[in-house]
Amino acid sequence: MSDTQTEPLATPAGSLADAARLSATIDGFSALTSEPHGITRLAYTPLERAAHDQFAKHMAGLGLRVRTDPAGNTIAEHPGQARDLGAVGTGSHLDSVPGAGRFDGIAGVAAAMEVARLVVEAGIAHQHPFRFVAFAAEEGARFGQACVGSRFAAGRMPERQLTERRDRDGVTLAQAMAGTGFDPALAAQTPWSADDWAAFVELHVEQGGVLEAAGVTIGVVDLVSGSTRLEFRVTGQASHSGATPMGQRADALAAAAEIVLLAESLALDPQHRGTRATVGRLEVRPGSITTIPGEIVLTLDVRDVDSDRQRGTVAEIVRRARSCCDRRRLRLSLELLGDTSPVVLPVWLRSIVAESCRAAGVPYRVLTSGASHDAQVINGLMPAAILFVPSRDGLSHVAEEWTSSADLATGTDVLLAALLRIDGELTRLAELGPGSPGPSGEPE
């Protein structure tokens, strides 16, 4: 990295993030839920759009220009002092899984809102436009595909998936989008332009316990795990639980139990260190206490930092599942719900985030993300980085999820400092002109 990059770039005095304001912002979003226990705000529902409206109203109140793209991503912009420079962005998502916590995604949006306030109220100068994004439909809980809004933005959402992806009620992704006022075909045909963007940094809660255990305030993500998601349908024969002898049964649930345990066993094998395999949903049909289960639908989510091992693990689970069903005289069908490779984030950009921590005296460590994030997807469109703040007890996707407002405020301060450093470094490179060394020290 250059000498310019390592020079401290302090946030102006008095512009530190307000922990109480961040907490109040999160409280405001938390009120938008369809369930009394935890937060349930699913993708492309009126509640998700209400959260986006809340974000848009706050940003417009600061004087920012606010727009919503065809996929439902809400974008607020604070202009830079220079013309014709791509934007430096930050943000996260506002949807949730069922019964979720208050911080997943929302913490990053709240941090973006606080950074915008600090920039406006302190009159902080920057050359590149600053864009603040609330992504739509990041969670894969409803349609099985994570990061839908950012996939549209990155041009990675095939139009066929608009009608293939369905929720548990049979509603297609296209129908859900249309029901909340969006044109799905237009969204697929109008991705963001890479020329409009320079870099993106997403703040997120860790969703694990590494930072808390280490007593470290910030995590700088180097790699985001890949994820392969499948739906298994095991079909046997429903029959009377008392009248059907054990040796004559075609019990779909017994086979499904084997599949769950073989997935766990394979992920625990020493040869699969870093692999995580999860069966998160299992539906039993007909679901009667006196009837042998005739059909089971279960989902499998395999995550890994190694792309070959990720796909190899899935293939091995499927092979063993077929063998199990054949032995039990059952039918097995499969549907691929999603497949995303691991992503290594740019070294130069995460180095700037790390330097922002060092300059502020904030302890940090480099770590890998096991969860998917919007920044992972748009990294194919622009350089992206992710910084984590601690999660208490490593809990996430549950109502008990919690991050202290003090840690979130520190993360917001680091986020603002990183955005300013990125702005300064990229401005310097733009002034040097084409062919100059890039941020990594290699020619662009």
C-alpha cells in the first residue's frame, strides 16, 4: 500500500456515531414485524417495503436524493465535490428470516443512516458521491435464493428464476415482486452500471462468536463462504401405523432421518474441516400420529470456504441419500434452490478497513464469513469489503440475537473513516491517470 493510504485520516472532531441514536433507529425498524416473537419481515412483502419507506424518509430528511431501483433496492446519495467519479457506497438489507433478531442486516442499514447524518451535519467533504443502500430480499428464507436484490443489481438474476422460485404458499418471485409494485422483468434487464460505482463497504453483525471470544471489536472479512441449497423430496407409502408390519413399510421419514444424520456426519468428518451442512426445514406428510409418513420434503444448505469441497460434499450427500432411498424402496427427487461459490474480497480494500481500525486504535482481526452477504454478490460489479461487529453468544437468525449499541457505534466510526480513506485513495489514483499503480500496488 502507498504512503498516502497509511496516513491517519481522522473523522472531524465531534462527529462520532451516536450509540443512542443507532439503538433508536434499530428499535424503529423492529416495530415492523408480522410476528410477536422475534422479527418476521419477509422479502417482497408490505412490511419490507414499509421498512424501506422508513429508510427513504430518514435519508430524504437529511437532504439526500433518494430513489428505488426496479428490484426494490433503495438508494440515497450525497453528492461528491468532483464530477464523473463512481460512488463509494455502504448499506445492508432490511428483510429477515422468520422469527429473526433485530440486528441482522438492520445494523448495517442503521450504520449507513448514521454515517449519512454525520456527513451532512458535520459538512464532511468527499470527492466521490457517497451512496447509502438498503437492499431488498437478502434473506433466502422465502424463495430459497439469498441476495435477490443485490443479484439483480449485479446482473446475476436470470429471468427464468422469476417464475421458478416459489415460496411455501406457491407464490412465485415474480408475483411477489409485482404485488409490491415492481416489474420483475425490468429488474432483471436493468442491473447497476459498474461505471457508476467505485467501491462498497458493508457493516454487518458477525452472526458468530469469534469476536466476542477474542475480545475484539471489529472483524475484517477476507473471504465469504459459498452455499449450495437443495430441496429433497422423499416419497414412500403412507399407511396405518398399527396395521402395517415394520418389514413392509416404505417410511419416508425414516429415510429422511438417515439423510439428516449422514449430512451431519459428513460435515463433521476431519476431511471436511470448515464445511457446514444444515437441514433447516423438514415437512412430514400427511402428518398424522397414526399414519406412516408417505412423503417428506427437507432442505439442505451446505456451506464451505473451498468451492470444490462445497460441491463435492453436496454430491456425496446426494449419492448416499439415493443409496438410502433405494435400499428402503423409496423415490427421491431433488431441486437445486441456490448455488453460490466462495468469494475472496479485494486485499487492498480490506487493508483500508484494517488501517482505519489501527488509526482509531480499535482492535480488529481478519476472519472468514460463514454467512452470505450482499457485498459478496456486488463484489462482481465493484470492489467490496465487509466489516463485522460482535454478536453476543454468537447467536443470529433468532430473537435472542444482540449486539451492543456501543460496539455498533464503534463500527460506524470505523465505517465512516474507511469510506473517507477509500474516497481519498481513489481520488489520488484518478488524479494520477490511467496506467498508474492501483490500490494493491499492481497496475489497474
